[in-house]
Amino acid sequence: VSTTCDMVLTGTAPCWTEDPVSAKAVVSQEIEGLLQRSPTLRMCDFDGLVRQFLHAIHNVGGRQGVHEALDVLHRSTSCKYRSCVHNWAAYVKTILKGFLRDHKQALIESRSADCFPAHA
């Protein structure tokens, strides 16, 4: 039987257990929150592939990870005009893919440090 810490170390950890809200609901809530403060992004920019990346981010970093990813997305898009990007869903996916790649290892390491604190 695998422990949660074992699953974190192997990258197979389930969604954060302290948040009883489903990953789908978390992703939807975080997208809605972003859309309320973003003058550029629209709901149609969050297609199935974009949502898959957000679910993958949730599996690694929980709600906080999704929130941080969408903050990066907001900063990356807030000064852009809609006419400057031909395919917004692809652009959003590229940003989230980079976030997942850059932060996955750091998120796993921080969670494993919680499981195995250093002894003084």
C-alpha cells in the first residue's frame, strides 16, 4: 500500500486531500475568478486541452497551484490585445504548459519536504 508521501515522490499523488471540492470545480472556480479580473481573457480561451493542463497542475499543486498558474497567465496576457494573438486557446495552453514544466518539480519537492522534514 502506497502512502501519500510515496505517491508525492513518484509523482502519482492524488489531488490535495484537504480540499474536498473536486478538481473540476476548483478549475472552474479559479477560471471564473480570473475572468472577473482579466480584461483580455474569455471563457472560450479555456478549451478542453487548457482545462486538462489545469487539472494536471491541480494534481501536483492543488488549488494553490491552479491559482498560481492562472496568476502567471493573467500577468502574461493583461497587456495584450485580443487582435495580437491568432489562437488564444493555444496561447493559454502554451503558458500553462510552461508553468507546469517549470513548477512541477518544485511543487513535488516542497510537498515531499512536508512529508519528510529535516531533522535538526
